[in-house]
Amino acid sequence: MSDAFNTPVSVDPRLLEVLVCPVTRGKLTYDRDAGELISVGAKLAYPIREGVPIMLAEEARQLD
């Protein structure tokens, strides 16, 4: 869990190996500092909340 300083929660590396972007089916990159999974192909950043990746395009942040 994260502490009072909002330190990002780590995600199980085995989970990161099998997750793909639901839009492009491409690989994701883990941004630990931002607590997001990045899909370069879809230009989306999927949030990770309390250690759980939220893999919904509607919940993703658009990247520039």
C-alpha cells in the first residue's frame, strides 16, 4: 500500500508481463513514479489504483 506521501504502490512483475493495452493489444510500459501503465501505440496512460491496474480506455489519461 502507499504511505502518507503517496508513494506509488508496486505492481507484481508477473502481472506486468501478461498485461497488454486493451486498445492496441500492444506492450505496456510501467511508469512507477506516475503509477501508470503507458501504451505508446494508443497514446494512453492507464492508472494503477491501490496496486490494481485499471485497464479501461475510459479511465486512461490521454498522452500528448
